Amino acid sequence: MGKMKQKVNMKGYAGKVLIIVENLPVPFDRRVWLEANTLTGEGYKVSVISPGGKGDSEYELLNGISLYRYRMPPSTRGFVSYLWEFTYCWFMTFLLSVKILFKEGFDVIHACNPPDTFFLLGAFYKPLGKKFVFDQHDLCPEMYEARFDSAKRSLLIKGLLLLEKLTYKTANLVIATNESYKKIITTRGRVKEENIFVVRTGPDCERFRRLKPEPKLKRGREYMVCYLGVMGPQDGVDYLLHSVEFITGTRGRNDILFVLIGGGDSFNDLRKMSIDLGVEEHILFTGRIPDGELMRYLSTADVCVDPDPKNEFTDKSTMNKVMEYMAMGKPVVSFDLKETRFSAGNAALYAKPNDTRDFSNKILELLNDEKRREKMGECGRKRIEEELTWDHTKKELIKAYEKIFSK
């Protein structure tokens, strides 16, 4: 690492990195923001292209990182709008990359998926001597199948697999979020193991600080159950709403407030669904909220939940929300998913896959046992602090960049 810091260019940087991401605004995208700050701390000059959130400026210099943003497209609700979103975002990213090339310059394009279309940018800039790093946040074929029923048509999946293959082929090295992804990269992608680095999205414990619980946030209820995350068709929040219906209706529990934190394509549909199910009085939809308010809710929560249903996508994916719950010392209820078990271990109770009744019973089981909640919460916090914080996981990112710049 010290050797890399000595190899600087004329402007004093170890190298210049352009990170591109389409899925979320930056710094709201926590993984990308952690990566950008880590690379900056290692002496690299970092620029980022992302969509802009509400109130975001087109350009901002934050923590020494240049943030370039374009207007966020409307939420997608089908294949045609999904295709339009990809096309629009790719074109805007390309225009901004040209601007950055002349204004600041870059040596490496660090592309975060979805989508798997930024290999075209990598191929475009490679003749100019630029390297291409693929940071695989999601398995796009599996994710699309989980998101849209129409994805069962084999032609669409074949197209997504082709895009993924071309991305692997273009990349100088690939960053995976867990070992399940690494296995797919080596088998389906046929990428050599020495060109794959596993960088888990460990939470930043400086950000996730437990505060004193505030009972008033429970709005007169005895217990609070929290969900934190994106609310899209594939995220299983509809499963959670059915669980709320069972808990409040069949089990007659009116002493629980369910707080759903976050936004996404399905946010309005889910609010309507809560009314249709007759459970709206038991649920608080906060939307996206500032970190300070988020910490207040998570610190007050008795149980946190991850209702992602089991499928080929979720079973292989690391759920950031689970590790963030653990960082806050909260017990978790989740469906039984392979990578969630790896992350949470004994900090979670695992319901039968996609069984909302069992999911509901696991929530009630924890709410009825305060000592067990405390023990599980401390177990999760300890695992994060000793093994899974960003301070631990970022080391592989640093190694990846040492390799890319050593050539």
C-alpha cells in the first residue's frame, strides 16, 4: 500500500478513478460512497457519475470527491420503460464521462451494475489506455427475473446473460460482493480467480451509532418493528404487509407499530395495498429520511425485518439492510436465504422461505422474549465489529486497485 502512494502522477495522485453508477444517487448509494472515500483516502483522485436525487445539484465537490449528476428518470413499471431507463442513463453517463475526461481526466472506469451495459464505455475508452473495473452489485439476469414476470421468456434472459458475458470479457478485473457471486463470475463468466476480488458491503460503524430509544416514536404502541430499504417489486415488502395482516388480524396483536423506511418503484402501490388489507393504522411509511432520523427509529426498534423472498437472485445476494440492522444491535427476522445466513448467523431467526405465516410467528416469537432479543442483537453487533465492518472489507478494494495500477 505504501508503494502505491509513492507512485503518483504530476498532480500528486496515485491515479484517477471514474466511478459510474445508475441504480441510486451518490452519496445515497452507501457502497459507492464508501468505495469513493476509501480510494480518496488511498491517494486516488475520484470522480463519480450518478443520477441525482431530489434537491441534488448537477455538480458537487464533497470530501474531495467530484460528484456529477443527471436527472433521475421516472420509475420503471415494465420492460419498455426499463429499456428506456437504461438507454437514457447510459447516454447521460457517456456525455458526462467525456466532460470529465477533458476537465479532470481518469485512468480507470469503475462501473457498478445494474445495468450490465457500461462495458460499452469501457470498450470505447480502452484504446485511450483506460482500464475497466466491473463492480458487480447484482446478478442482472436473476434480478430481472425476480422483478418482472415477463423475464421468464428465455430470449430476454439470454440477452441479459450476453450483456453480462461481454462485461466480464471487457473488464480488467471484477469486484464481487460475496462468495456466491464470485462462484458465478468464475463459472458463468470464466474470469480467472486472480482477477476477482470479494469486497463485501460492510456497514460503517461510525455512521450506525446506537442512540437512546425514544418510546414516543412508537406512537402509543408497546413494540416497534422496522424495515429499512428499497421498495421495489423484488424486495418482498408485500410479504411483510401480508405478515402485518396476519399479526394484527388472525393473532389480534394491536400493540405493534410497523415502520417502513425507504422508497422505490412500489412505494405508492404498497401504501395502497396496506389500505386494501386494512392494516394502514398499524404501519408508518416514512419514505427516505435523513441519517439522524433513521438512527432514532432503528435505535428504538425492538425487531428489524428483511422480507426478501427466496429466489435465485436473493439467495445469492448479500442484503445490506441485514448488516445495518446488526450494526445497530438489533435482532433480525428473515426468510432462510444462503447469504443472509452467512451475514447474520445467530443474530437472526429464519422463517420458511416465502411463508408469511411463519415469518409472522418468528416476529412474535422475538417480541415475546426480551432477553433473547438483547442476546441476538449483541451477537450481531459483535460480528459486524470483529469481521464485517467496512474497515475490514475495504482491504480487498485496496488490493484490487494496487493490482490495476501495478500493470
